[in-house]
Amino acid sequence: MSRAELFAAVDAPALRPLPAEPYAFALWKRCRVAPDYHVEVDGNWYSVPYRLIRELVDVRIADRTVEAFYKGERVASHAKSPGRRNHATLADHMPSAHRRHASWTPTRISFVAEKIGPSTAALTT
């Protein structure tokens, strides 16, 4: 029996089609969620749900995405940030008090500071 015949008889019937999506290489890192509900990956900070503060999460670092998993369940997914010292924060990950203040503009912050007093206003300029 030739190699081609042996392949056709033994191996070919067991072959399956390739997956629709190509294999994506990724690194894994275990991170503790910081008090500001972010995890650090390659010098950037990515948010996870605030209920996970101080918990350990597994972070999957792929070419274009950063995903966080808690007890095997994906809890966050972000596009990977270029450069360093960037923050990627989703509003759904914030506590309600933080969501209220996240939409404040510099003008509003200055207005509130002026109502508190001149020393506070000086800190915002």
C-alpha cells in the first residue's frame, strides 16, 4: 500500500474543515483589580466591573483586544490601546456616583468650584 493510499484510507476520513476564524495567539496574565476598577496591561489601564475591586481576574491579551475573565466568565472586553498610560473605561463598569461625574465638563467643574470658594476655584484653573 502506498503512502497516498494509506492516507486516503486512514487519515482522510478523520479530517475536518479548518475553523472559520483563524487561531488568534494571546498571552494570559493574572491581575488584581485596582481600587479604581482597572487592571494594568502593558502600561495601559482597562476597566472591569467595579464589583470586582481587589479580586483576581485572568486577562487575555491578544493582538487587538484585551479581555478580562472572572471565574471563567468574560466580564470586560476592550480594544487594545496604543502607547502607554492610557485609560480605557466603560461607563457600565463604573459605580453610579462615578457615572454622574464622568460627564462633567471643565466648565461645570469650574462653576462648582467657584460656588465652593475662591481657593477651590484656583485649583481648577
